[in-house]
Amino acid sequence: MKRKRFSEEQIIEILKLHSAGAKPADLCRQHGISETTLYNWRSRYGGMEVSDAKRLRALEEENRKLKKLLAEAHLDMSALKDIASGKVLRPAVRRRAVDHVQRVHGLSQRRACRLIGMDVSSCRYRSRRADDGPLRERLRALATLRRRFGYRRLGWLLDREGTKVNLKKVYRLYREEGLAVKRRRGRRRAIGTRAPLVVPRELNQRWSLDFVSDQLGNGRRFRLLNVIDDFNSECLAAIPDFSLSGLRVIRELEAIMAVRGKPVTIVSDNGTELTSNAVLRWAAEQGIEWHYIAPGKPMQNGFVESFNGRMRDECLNEHVFTTLAKARRIVEAWRIDYNTVRPHGRLGRLPPAVFGATRRPEEQRGGTLRSIGGFAPRPVAPSTTRAKEEQTQPADV
């Protein structure tokens, strides 16, 4: 603001001299002003006292401050409306908001920070974090290879490769790269109290059996017989076929027992294949306790039910099977990967075959008993209809 030569008090004193009879020309020459200025002073301050001038000056100053505050409030409201499209919570988002307000509305950095609610030191902070480019690329590669793995399991794979990364950092990169697994909507399940299953303390103490259904590309349905060792969640067999009778189940169990050994208990549901006279007679002859869960209570066979969910999510839903032979190859390859590579949180991030080998006394004494997951794909037990069905199927390309 331009500084005035005369204060209000001096102007009023000059006007009093003019009112007392002093000539305007003499006053103007004495104080170095023009007559126009003198008459302008008289129109504005004529008849006022010094106290009145001070009060007028105070009112003008207050009016100027109010106008300034009103203009700033309008500018702040305009800036806030401009950035009100989303939540401004994270520091990086707040820094971008501050830069936008400075660039578009011409506010200073301090005022923009005060408007956004951010500390100036936080706004001026520049990260000294090392470049995570190679880690991001490897994480994307693993997520592409294991599309149904979450950040924890991907972090375990990185740790297995020798990349020591905090799980929180893995989660941050996992979110920034947009690798979150899309949930598949399933049927609504009843919510209630669940009695925990007793976890076996050694191998072959309890096996679990269950069937899973799927279909080929032409719409023909087939089933899979899954056999799980509840101690280390190892998949002992995953047999796809169009027909799986009670006799076929017995042949598959005998093929597993020839390599693995005899279980103490087998748990299954009440399907007709598993409650047949042939199965009951075979279990009695082998001295195996066969336990049937209560009807409509799949949670009593939770180990194999959990495995079925993993198989459907990571294998069955990821492939289209053109033939039964192709389904057998893909399922067997996934089973071996599940047993020997895939980390399990319940087993201390170890694969089932590795976890079972560290707790098998036969191997510690140098025995020949090995994990079924470490074998090459073995042929399934022969069925009476298999040869005829494979002759009618087209060759797999």
C-alpha cells in the first residue's frame, strides 16, 4: 500500500485552519498540496474530530481484513472442492494434492499444506528407499505363475529363493502392483460352532478320502478320488476317472499302501462307493479302522475338504480338459507340485513331502520308504472300462 504524506490527524488540523478563515492558496502553498486535494479532504473529513478519524481508520482496516479473509475463504473452498473427488489419506496422495493446489490455485506451499492438513516437513520429505524394480518383476513373475497365491505364500516363495524381504514390504508391493487374487463367489455356508479336529501326530495315523467332480470341454462329467494324509496334508493320490466304484477305491488304496504303508484310520463321508460291502470287508481284513463322518457334516472331514478347495481353485478352475488323459496329466503334475514345491503355512512354510521326510524314522535310519509326492507320475489302477473309453476319445493335441 502507498504510504500517505499526511495522517488523518494532520489533515483535520489543516481543515480546521481553513474553517477558521485561512485562505486555500496560502494553505496549499504552505503544505505543498493542490487545491483539489484540499477540497477532497474537506468532502471526506469535513466536520470530523481526531477521534472520529481514528475510528474511521479502524473501521477501514477491519473492513480490509474482512475482505481479505473472505477472499481467502472462497479460494480455500474452491481448492477443497477441486480435490474432493476422493479420500486424501496417504502421504503420497496428499503430496500430489498439495502440488495440484499450488499449481492451479496459486497458493503457497505452507498454505496448501495447512489446507490439506499435512505437515510441511512431510510434504518436503523425499524417500531414500532403494529401487525395488527387480523385486517387483520377480513378484509379478511368481504371481503370474501362481495366479491363485496370495502375498503370504508368494513371500514364502521369495524367501525360499534366498530373497529376504519383510512380509509387510511384500504386501505393499503386492498391492501397488495390483496382484490381489480375485475372490470366486461360492455358495453361502451355514455359520455356527465348529469342533476342532484332532491333528495326527505321525504319518499314516489318519488318511482322509473324498470325491471331487468336474467336467471335460465337451461337457462330460468325471470325478476325482483324493486321498490325503492328515498329518502333513500330503496328497497321496488324485485319481480322475469316469467311474470310481468301491472296488476301484480298494485297488487305489492298495497301490498307495504298497509304497506308503498301512494307515491306522481312514476318514470318509457316507457315499455309496465308500459304504459298500466290499470296502467294509476289505477294511476289516486289513485291520484298518474306517470312520464315517456324520451325514451333512463335511466339516468333520476338514483336511480333505480344505485340499479340495485348493485343488479346485488352483488347478481345476485354471484349465480346460479336452480329454481324460489330459486331465490325468495336469492333475498329477499339480499333485506333485503341491507335495514338493507349494509352501504350506500349517507346516512352517514347507511342502508336505519335505515336512514328512524330516519326521519319518525310516528315512532317518536310511530306509527305503519315500514320500509318494516325490515319485514320478505313476499309472492309476486299471479299470474295466478305461481301455474302452480311451479308444473312443480323440488324441490329445
